Amino acid sequence: MPDNGDSPRPSLNPTALSVADAALVLTRTGGIQVTQSMIERDVADGAPTNADGTLNLVHYAAWLVQEMAGAD
């Protein structure tokens, strides 16, 4: 059945986003391109993830701020 635009959009949970969804959300809201590989690098460098490997955007943002503060 074709989508006539009446079907609801899937919702995203900002406390449990896949890396792909996090990259999409951050790119659309931040005004700069955020790629999956950028986030995967951050995770490899210690960015927090949920037990299932998803990202909590608030925890990820806090980690990024902490990383930026320590870079000085």
C-alpha cells in the first residue's frame, strides 16, 4: 500500500539513539555534517553508550563538553 502521508513518522528516543540516528539528528539540528564514523570514533575514545550500544544525546553532549574543556 503506498504511503499517502497519513502514516505517523517513527519517533526517535533521544535517550536511546543508534549511531546512524544520532548522526542524522545532530546533522539536522547542529548545522554541520556529523557522520557515523565521527560518532564511532568518539565512542572508541570513551564516549558513553547505553548497555545496548545506543547513545543518550544528553550524556554524549556532556561528554563532548568535558572533552572540549580538557583540550585546552
